[in-house]
Amino acid sequence: MAGWFWFWHSEENSMSIITRRQAIGTAALTATGIALAGNAGAAAAQGAGSTAAAFAGKHIPKPLRFKPAKLTGLSERLITSHWENNYQGSVRGLNTIETRLAAAMADPNFPPVAYAGLKREELHRTGSVVLHEYYFDALGGNGNPGGSIYEALDGWFGSFAAWEAEFRRTAMSLAGGSGWCILSYNRHTKSLHNYWAADHMHGAINGAPLIALDMYEHSFHMDYGAAAAKYVDAFMVNLDWGVVDARYQEAIA
């Protein structure tokens, strides 16, 4: 039986317990895929996929729609660091991965096992970019709920207070670890749910995010240390429910 050990996930500043076999396999796939794709960079310029939009690697960071210093309970230093380092880091990472996928496609002998590592990282970086944009774009409000989303949550959960209590509990179930708490409209079931997401790749199929609460420690540790509940309080105070309602209207249209 494989031994257990701690594996450090540097980007999200969190630790997970995994088997030695899983760690070695994951590291080999990612490292091999990126290394081989990097070596094929010259071929990418001549490859058929290098000019395709799917592999362009031209994602641009989305600017904040609010002034970080104006938020209540979330410092300018915290928000700026989160936006510049974690979010923009994922944008840059996604651009790199896309160009290396183009390089890999230009090489007919590129190993499938290495390509799998690149595709996994593509999904991981894409999820990080998308969820961070949902996160930041919903901040800058006064935290007062309203609109059709308020009525929908009030009806679906029995009361708005019941929805908020479940949203907070879902968020706190991730405290001390990593992941996202996501209020989502599931287009398949046509229902509202607070989903628990262990990482950037973990979410409900066919779900439209309405609120994305980042529970990785980088999103709150600078201000609150291990007091994650205070961070959740601050997040709720700064929510722009006009943005959330617009997302809901688009999801149900």
C-alpha cells in the first residue's frame, strides 16, 4: 500500500494528503507535458494549430470594476495582491498553456500522456480565471439583497435567511483548506444551489455561477489569518446584488 505524505500545492497555498503514487504520477504528467511542449516551441510557429483562436494565448486580465480602498472589511492590500498575483497569474498561465498546446499539436509524435498533463492544466487555469472574474465582478456593492434573485432564493430555500445560512455553512466547510463556494443556477434542473467546489475544476455540470466566493487562504489570510468567518462576513457586506441579479436573469433567459 502506498504511503501517505504531505504534498504542497504552492499556487493556492494549501496542502492535501495524497498517496505517493498519485503525487509522482501527477507531477510526472504535468512536468513532462510542459517540458516537452516547451521544447516544441519552435515547431508551434509552423503548426496548423498555432494560428487558431483556441490556442492563441491572448487572454487579457479584466480590470477591477471598483476601487479596492472603498471596500468594507477587505483591505486594499489584500484585494490588490489577490487580483495581481493569483488572478493575473492564472491568466498568464493559461496563455502559456494554450501556446504550448499549439506546439504539441504541431508535433505528430507528441506523447498522449504528456498532452494529458497540458489539458489538465488548461482546465485548472481556465477555472481559476473564470471563477476569479465572477468573484471580483460581484464586489463593490453595499450587501443589500434585492431583485428577482432575492425572491427566487427566498422561495427555493424557504427564506432568504435560510439560503444565506446554508451559503455561509458551505463556505465554512472549506475554511482551512481550499476551494470555492458557488451559488449557481443549474440550467439542467432549473434550480438554485450552493455548490461546494474543491478546486478550480470542480463544479456542477451546466451550472451558471451567480456568486463565487473564493475560500483559498490567499483570499483572506492577509487580513484575517485563520478567522475565515470574518472574511465571509466582509464578502457578504460588499456584494453587489445588482450584478448577481443580472447574472440570474441571464441564466434563466
